[in-house]
Amino acid sequence: MADYVEKWGDDVESAIELALKDLKLSRDEVTYTVLEEPSKGFLGLFNKKLAKVRVEKKKAEAPVKEVKAVEKPVSEKPAKSFEKAAAAPEKTEKTERFERRNDQPKYGDRPEKRNNRNSRKPEKRFDAERPAADEDKAPKTSSLMNTKFTVAEGDAVTAASGDEPAIAFVHKIAQDMELSINADGSILDGVLYVNLSGKDVGPLIGKRGQTLDAIQYLASIVENKNREDHLRVVINAESYREKREKTLQNLARRLADKCVRNGRNVKLEPMNPYERKVIHSTLQSNPRVTTRSEGVEPNRRVIIEYVRGGRR
């Protein structure tokens, strides 16, 4: 059986999984090299480029020879007499001065200094910064994002008509793709919330929401083309964005545990700025790991790094 294979996939992770099946090995038993990065293409539908990886079996390390300790024979010679050493040496003037100096209490052991140190009260300026006792015992939780994707019941909203440029743009895309969908819009605090529903809403979401993100970006350009005040556009479909955010949070925690367990950094797949922000926000309170982003859009990704000893 070959020690390596090269596989294509929709993304790096799927290509690696295909290679692992061929090699019949686990993830910890191989190393991989990304030969070609995937490309999303236009709207996540056209001119997509697959990912290509090379997966190799790890080379077995040479066994370390165990070195046995050689026991030295116990000497049968009788121990030397220490009678002379036990005899008290004669005290000279120099040794007497040294003993008197050592008999003096050290600075930290002086009773007057020790009492003053224990009776010293902390300055008031630190009291305001010190948390209460109950707060010290409270468990630290991850700082999760609470992003608003749709308007809630009871919000004072302004209903957006179908003639709104962004909504008309979405209807035009669905019509050209021969999809049956409904688009309802509401305006709240300078944000146009558009909710898509219907049996054909799936193709407008795309893989991991890539198509939905592209439509939202283009709809925002169309909406603000002839406006004096900027109106932010958020497009959601069947509560997809809330589900995607929870999926990313669970993924972040699972990969952070893997990073701590193996003591090695974990590299995630390329994500858009919002999804990277979800990963950073979820793990920012985890003292065992830290996160950073590397790469250039659209291949910018999050790296989860293991912190030895934990962050303070």
C-alpha cells in the first residue's frame, strides 16, 4: 500500500477525509499538504475550483533503547571514624563575630517589621478593582455573540414593500433561477431585514451560506446605490444564520478541546469576516487557547493556538 495519496474535494477537509479512507488511517497518523486551494466561484455556483491535498503516512520513529542502570557493588570497607570531626573546633575571634552576626534576626523575621507588614492595609484605589468573593467563585463563560438577524415580535418596525431595491433584486434572482420563494422585509434602526421562505430557498443559501452571503452583498450595493443615507441589509433564510452561528460556536469549542488535548495548533478552513469573528468571540475567554487570523481574503482563516500553562 502506498504511503501517500493525492485527492480532490470541495474543500480541504473533504479531500483529507477521502484520502484517509483510501489509506485506512486516522487523522493523527498522517500529515497533509495543500497543493491547490479551493475557490468559491461566482455566487458559489459558477467556476468553482476544487481543493487538492497530498496526505502522507507519518514515518515511524526509531525506538529508544532502554539503558539499564549498572548497580555498583557495595563497598565492604568499614566506615572511617568521625570522632575527630565530632570534636568541637576551637573558636577564634573571627568565628565568634560570624556567629553573633547570624544570631541576629533577618529582616523578614524581625517582629516589629512583621507586625507592621501584616497590619498594613491595602490602598483604597485597589478595592474598586478587586472583584467580590462571589464573582471569584463564579465560572468563566465564553463571550458569545448575540447577533440580530431578524426582527422579533413586538419590535417597532417599518414594513418594507416589494418595490424596495434589495427585495426586488432578490425576487429577480429567484425568477431567473426559476425558484419559488417569498421575501418579506422590515426596517429597524437603520437595518433592512429580509427574510426568505419557501420550498426552493435551499439553492439561495448554498454551501455553508456562501450563496446567501453573495446575494446579501450584492443586494446591499443595489439598495444603497441611489440613497443618501446608508441602509444596512441583512438577508436570512429559514433561520439559517442563527443555526450557522450555533454550529460555529460548537465547532470552536470542539477544536479548542482538541488543541489542548494534543498540545498542537489547529488551523480552520477559510471563513468570511463574520464567521471568523464568531470563532474569536467564542474562545476569547478560554485561558488554554488563543486565536488569530492569517492569510488573504478570500482564503483568510482562523488559527487556534495552544497556550502552555494557560493565559492569565
